[in-house]
Amino acid sequence: MRRSAHKDILIFLQQVVPDARSGQMQRRFCLMASLIQACVCNGHCRLESLREASDAYQARKKSSLLQQSKRWLSNKRTDWQTFYLPFVRHFLQGLAAKGELVFVIDGSQTGSANTTLMLSVLCRGFAIPVAWVVKKGEKGHFPEEMHTDLLKMIVQICPAGCRVVLLGDGAFRSTAKAYSSGV
């Protein structure tokens, strides 16, 4: 008999982040596995539609997956370095085997008062977010420094030895700083 998708996802998470097997971290990664399973089952990542999509949390927990997800996302211990970076590195390593990584950089409005500058990697027709910075304010051009800070983040996690292509609109035209920062 095949294991559940939740168990498969949890085992993968524990392989990438060995600390995910102990105490509180195991509970956090178990919830993360439920969130991933719910996103895959639903075909999208809107929090409001995650309510009952996960097998593991449906029967055992009284509070809904939506409430647990909101608490998990707002927790100060849920950070990019612990819960996203290890998987991005693993994912980029797999994509780099083809010899080329294609990144897209773009800014967009998030919520009513924030704007996000996001760097995503292209994979099978999808743009998978890799790194981002958020600023308060209306949509518009981001300062050059924000672009270069985002590119510096990517330089640290990009696998060596593969060609990197960066696509974007005309919002960031200066290449001098990008080249001098090692991008």
C-alpha cells in the first residue's frame, strides 16, 4: 500500500532539512507538508481555499488548516532562511543540471499598501519565486539598490557552473552595479 502524499512530502522536507525531525521543528514541518499538499491538491496557493484539503490535519486537529496556516505564516520563527532557502537551493541545483537557469525579475502590487520586487526562476512554463523584497508604497519603479540587493541574494544560492539568464522589463537599466557586484 502506498504512503500518503503528506508522508512523502514530509520525508522529502526532512531529507533537505535534517533539523526538521526534532520536537517543535517537526510540528512546523508537518504543517508545512500539509500546506504543500493542499496547494498541490487545489492547484493554487490561496490561503482561503486550503481549509480542508489536507488528509493529515483533517482528522487529527480540531482547528482548521486555515487558522494553523495563518498562525504559522505570522510566527516570527517562520523565516525565509529556515523554511524556504534549503528547498530553493535544492530546486535550483536540479534545474541547473540542464546547464541554464532563466530568472525573471518584476515588481507588483501586494495588498493595498505594499509593492514586491520578485525574482523567479522559470520552470516548465511557471515562474517559481526564489527571492523577493517588499517595500511600503504604491507600485512604481524600485530603487537600483533594491534590484542589486535582490541579485546579490541570488548569487549566493545559484549553483556554480551554469549559465544564468536574467529577464525583466525596463525598470532596471543599469548594469554597472550588477556586474560589479558579481552578478
